[in-house]
Amino acid sequence: MSVVHQRPLFLGLAVALLPLYGWLASLGYGTNTDSYAILRSWQVMVDSGLYQPSRGQGYFVPELAIGFLASLGGSAASNALSVLLALGALALGYDLLRRLNGTTALPATLVVMANPHWMIAGTTSLDYVYGAFFFVLGVRSLSRGAMGVATLAFAFAVGSRIVYGPLGFGALTMMALVSEPTARHRQWEYLALFCTASGLFYLPALVSAHVTLGFLTHSGPPNNYLMARIMRFLWKTPSLYGFVGFTLLLAALGPRLWHLARDREIWRRCPRGRQLAIVGALGVLLYNTMLFAYLPAEIGYQIPSLLAIATLLAATEVPVGWLAAVIASQLLLAVVRPDVLTVRAQQQQCMGATITLGADFDPGLKAGVLVDHVRDARSAACALRQLPHPVADPWTPLPDPDHAARTPLDRAGMRRDKAVRIRFLAPRSGTPWELADPGATE
């Protein structure tokens, strides 16, 4: 079957996946504890004027967006934005890949869309797709010469996930180096703007950490000794695609990349845009893999790698048959996954830390990624009862503390208090920092 006849099938699959995204978004905030930490951070901000980062770095952009939308429409509103960002990133990515290789751009994009880890990230109230969307927007704007939009998009990507900082810096630096000498000074100005804007997003977290770099620290998973870290990395890295998908990707990309590396003549004949895409994608893949080797905690940390793989699939002209097989493996991973290990773990409390107790050699078919996610989604809502202002279910908007058990006089006083100072709360010590108006009185 020719590529022309296959295109309607791929389009039909993309349309068929849309209701699945909508249904997943209706299941609640998600099964990641960070989602509920973001809601807690929002409630603290609204309740007392204190800024308490949901985690060390804070991720100010998704904290504000998710908290604000959840206060308006519960998980339906905050998840709706995640869906829009996920689909927006796919649309922008498709436009980029279409200019690299129009014949395989759509199936390469579908590899990402069909990946169950991307589906979960794109239908829950978490920050993974925020960073991915702004990064893809930045790359697309960069390719079209819209340097101002690209600079701000990269800065917002950093404000959503700090790991995009080196990626945005590298992309803008590469653009400055390959530009004409007469325009290079302007490119360095954009790079300085990117660094400044990115840093501003982390000013609240910096102040909450007592103006130290303590906000850059992270908490590793339990039992994070060296051998456990190595085993997590070796098991979770291919788990992003499933072991079937990982094997197919190695077989499809490995020989082509090796051939390009060995045959310089073929590399020289590649269009410059394709060369930049391959080098950039390999750089993103290497960088993200090194980061994950350092902290192999959540599989969602590898989403930049997933975007890089899609780029390589299109840029190296992997045949459509291979791409169809990879897409099928991603759909299979959602429902059932072949695995050789059964991990024994224990969760301490409602949405508490999960401690890995060990793993047993147990080859067979295990529940798929989406099957596990749907099973755990309902029980994860117990975390809503642990918020400063609990809520009965994820579909109910977060309560407004200004109108909960306060008189009109109390609410007026709080508004005046917020007008004269910004207060920050260190996430660990619980010590409030106040930047007060000198003329204000307590």
C-alpha cells in the first residue's frame, strides 16, 4: 500500500485517539503526587498570601495555571488545558517534521500521540506537557526565524520544567553560531533575554529558599543506593516505549544512524535542515538520558527523549512499515505489556512514597500502562482530603479560602494585607519570608 493510501489510515487513528484523551482527562487530577502538591501550593498562596513551591524548583507556570483552573472548574478545567497543550505540541511537532520529511511526518507524530506515558501526561494536571509544548513552540519559531517568540517560548519551557534550560540555551546558541556575522550580535541579545526571563520564573523559589541555591535540590526515590539506581535506569529507560517498542526502535534507527555516521558522502548530501534536526535530536536524547541516569525516578522525565525519537524517525526516513509497527507497539503497551520482572513495592499511605522492596523474575504479560493508570485514578483522589481546604471529589472546584468561614470584614482585611506584601514560605523549613511595604503596619 502506497504512502498516499496509508495517510487516511493514520489520520483516522489520530482522530480515533481524541475521545480516549477526553475520557482519560475525565478521571481526575491523576495518580502523581506532584499534581496534589501543586494544588496544595495554590491553596496556600490564595489562603494566606504565602508562596510555597510544590517542589524544590517550584515550576511557577504550571503551578499558577493548574491551581487557577482547578479553582474554577476542578480537574476538568485543569486537565482540559493539559489536553490542549499535548495536542498543540503534537500539531507543532507535525508541522516541523512535515518540512523534514512529508511522507512520514504523520506516523512519526503518531508514535508520540499513541505512547501511553504521553497520554497520561497530556490528560492529567501535571507539568510535563507544559514544558514540552513551549519547547516545541520555541523550536518551531526558531525554524521560522521568529526569534522573539522562540526566546519567550524557551523561557516559558524553563519556567515549566527546569530541565529545558540547557536545551533552550543550546538551541539559541546554535542559532547564534550559524547566523550571519552581521546578525550575530542580535542573536546574543536574544540569548541574554532568554537567561533573564528564565531566571525570573525561579525568583519566588529562590526567595523561598532564603536566597540560596537550595531550591535546586531534589528528593530521590526511596532506597536510592547506587545499584538500585542502576537497575531503575536499565529497567525504566526502555519502559518509556515498552520492550517491544524499544526493540523495534533499535532495529529501525540503529542501522540508519550508523550508516550516516560512517558514510560522510551520504551525510553531505543530506539537506542542512535535516542535518540540524538529526544532530539536535541526538543531543536532546543524550542529554535527557544522562539526566535520567542521574535520577531514574519517573518515566515521565523522559518525555524530551520521546520527542527526540519522533524527530529521528522522520529525519532518517524510517520506512512507513516500521513506523506502523512502532505505533502498534505503543497501543499494545497501553493495554498489556510483556515483561520479565514483577516489582514488589509498598505505598506508605494515601499517595505517599512508594518504596520498592525488590523484584522477582516473572516473565509474562502484565497490565498495560493505561490499565494501571485507570485502576489507580479513583483511589488517588484520597489526596484531596489532605489539602489545606479539602474537596470531596476531583470534579468539584477547589474551595475559595476567601469565602470559607470568614466574615466580610475578615476578607476585606486579607485583601488589604495582600496588597502591601508578598510573602514566601520555604518548602522545607516552613519559615515565612516577607517583603513588606515600609509604610505598612502589622
